[in-house]
Amino acid sequence: MSRYRHRMSIVAGLFVLACFAPSGPSAAQAQAPAAADAPPDLRTNEANLPWWREARFGLFIHWGPVSLKGTEIGWSRGAQVPAEEYDQLYRQFNPTKFDAEEWVRVAQEAGMKYLVITSKHHDGFCIWDTKYTDYSIMHTPFGRDVLKELSAACRKHDLAFCTYHSICDWHHPDYPLGSPGGKTPKPNPDMDRYSQYLKNQLAELIRDYGPLGILWFDGEWEKPWSQERGIDLYRYVRGLQPSILINNRVGVGRAGMEGSTAAGAFAGDYDTPEQRIGNFQRDRPWESCITLCQQWAWKPNDKMKSLEECIQTLVRVVGGDGNLLLNVGPMPDGRIEPRQVDRLRAMGQWLRQYGQSIYGTRGGPYKTTAWLASTCRDNVVYLHLLGWPRDAIVLPALPKRVTDSSLLTGGTVSVRQTKDALEIQVPAQDRRPIDTIVRLELDGPAGDIEPVALAPVSLPPTKTR
Ligand code: FHN
């Protein structure tokens, strides 16, 4: 029985019990207590963070009938694509080349440990067999339950299955705001009835495709949503599956794209910087969600990130003690674009060689700079040299003795430790273009070393960066 399923199956049984949890927060609960003294059921789900922290790298998937247009999911509705036309795209959506096993294979060959797919984005289209609306995959020419096939393939291959679910719904008549971009009012909204619709579908997702690793909420920034509704929804979902992780886009405490959580505010289990590498942060879990190309949904010839940028982004994120959720937008025929598959596979090749410096590590002890990131586990520190400000790298000394050093990326390294400094020299021929990894063994655990910030130095234009 796999690690992910084992932990989750214990909880699934508790599902029914919570269905009848009283909904709607009392006035007292509404005043979200400071995170520190939050009631237990609002505190970060520490018990279920370890699998996710060790995983470090996941696949994000934004997909729907909009891929037929190659425009952005949700946002192009009522903008590049008239809403009437957008809402009829599902009648032509027939991704006959969709192969859930192939998607799982792509993720695992990339070295990813979890998968988060858009069950419903802001455009309201549902990619599973829901009984609460006909605006779903079951009413397309395709007519197959994508979440059923994908969740089964994930379980079969031990990849944690997770869903992204939009709180705002510009298509649903009860949700007060519509397209473009939540800028137009609906004629007869009913936010309470919409909230019940939201809960009903979340219960379906957890009951029929769960246990889920993460419920990745989004679209919480619009007026109709509130901290009270967020706290209530967090409690409702945790009640359905206590082992589930919920991001900080359930309440309204998220500080925009920077993705952190306003101090003291309740906001789910972890922070979510978007399209950026999060700040070095070890006291609160975080995950950067970033596109492999530019758009979240598929776009023909969309500009794709280089292998160097992809790997250095992963290294910087993990060096900051975060997770990376890297996004692809599959094509309208159901395939992930071959050039994107190749890029992901190349990341996987790198991780098969150097994954020990990523999986199950914590960020630090040296804080990330333009040319360095560091990760650690037990008595080992990995220095990821992403650039060469000088031939000899001089770092502040660590409060522990270096007992051994080597180059994980091959070749020789000389490490000289003095009372105040650590001097590292790697001959030019042993410097790797993307990341040169120095492995240091210390005479004690690295995790309790107070993180060390390095003085910023500019990188000279060198041929071997
Ligand atoms: O509007 C969405 C966007 O389409 C995409 O889903 C990203 C993913 O994190 N989140 C929102 C923008 O913040």
C-alpha cells in the first residue's frame, strides 16, 4: 500500500461523519483568531505536510474546452472570445487522444510527485461527472470522466492526485459576478445557494475521486467571497477529509501574487506565490506555481522556458524551502504538447542524477542569491552554484565543521574552512552550465543552523555560468 494512499485511506472512512457538519460560522468564529491561537481545526495541517514537503515538485494542469481556442482559460471569456461562443465550446470538445496513464507517465518521468488538475476553473466548466450541472465533460462529444481516469491512473502509479477548484464562477447564474474577469454583475445572483453548490461539488470530488492530496483553491479575491465563507469552507473540507491539504486561497488572507499570508490571518495550510520564486521562508510552508510556457491553458507556439531556467527555478524554490508546481496546458486533442513533454523529461533526467539535493531537503543554510542556492538534509548541505561571481567562492563559515566535501555533479572541489569563512574552488572544467552541486558533510545536523544571508555580489559575464 503506497505511502500517499495509506495515510489517506485511514481518513476516507471518516468522510460520511462530517457530511452533516453544521455550516455557517458563528459570529465569534467569524473574527478569525490569529493563526497562532487558531482553534485546532483551523491550524495548519502539520500532520499531513511531510509527504508534500518531501515531494518538492508537482505538475499543475490547466485544461478545458477553451484549449480549442488557444486563449487563456477563464480570462478570455467575454474578452478574446465572446461569452456565448466560449460557453458553447464544450459542444465541440472531443480530446480523443486523452490518455491519463500517459499524463501520469510524463509527470513521473519529470520527477514530479503530485499532480494538481483544474476540476473547475473560473469559466465554470466541470471536468468530471458531476450531478450538479450539465456544463461538464459528460455533456461533450467526448463524454468520458477525466477525473475518474486520471485519479485512477495516479493511484495505480503512486502519484498523489489533487484538484484545483475555483471559488469564483463567472458562468454560474448564482455567482454574483461574470465575464470578462468578474467585471460584470449577474442579474439574479444567490451567493448562499452558490456556496452550497460549491460545497456539494467539493463533496463529490472528495467522495468519488479522493482521498485528495491537496484542494488547491483559487479565485477567492472577488467581493462575493469573504473570510467567514473561507473559514467555513476550510472547516467543511477538512471535515470531509482531515488529511487533505488546503492552500491559502480559501480565505481572503492571501497577499496577492506574492502569495504570502497576512500576519496573524487564517489562511489554509501553505502560501502560494504565483509566477515567481517565493522568498526564503522556513517557518511557513509555501509552493510557487509557475507556467512552463506563458499561458496557463494551451496556446499554439507559446514561449517555453529553457531547461536551464526550469532547473534553476526548481533549485531556487527548494533552496528557499518551497515546493514548485510547474504548469502545462494540454492540447484540445488531449495530449500534452511533445516539446513540453521533452522539456519535462529532461528535468527528470537531471533529477534522476541529482534528486538527493532536492527531494526531502529543507532550504538553507545559505539563503538564495543570484548565483547560489542551498539545500540540506541531516548532516549534509548541498551548495547549488548557479553562477560564478569569482573563481573562488567565499562564504561565511558555518557553525559546524565540514568533515567531507565532493562534487555531486562530478569532478574535483577544494573546500578550505577557516574560523570565519568557507572557501570553495572548482576548476573551470568541472563547472556545469546549469548547476554545479557541492556536497558538504558536517559534524552535526544542518537543519538547525540559523539561515545565513549572503552579501549580494554581481555576476561577471563568464562563459561557464
Ligand atoms: O486566474 C487564475 C489563473 O488563471 C491561474 O489559474 C492561476 C494559477 O495559480 N491563478 C489565477 C491567477 O492568480
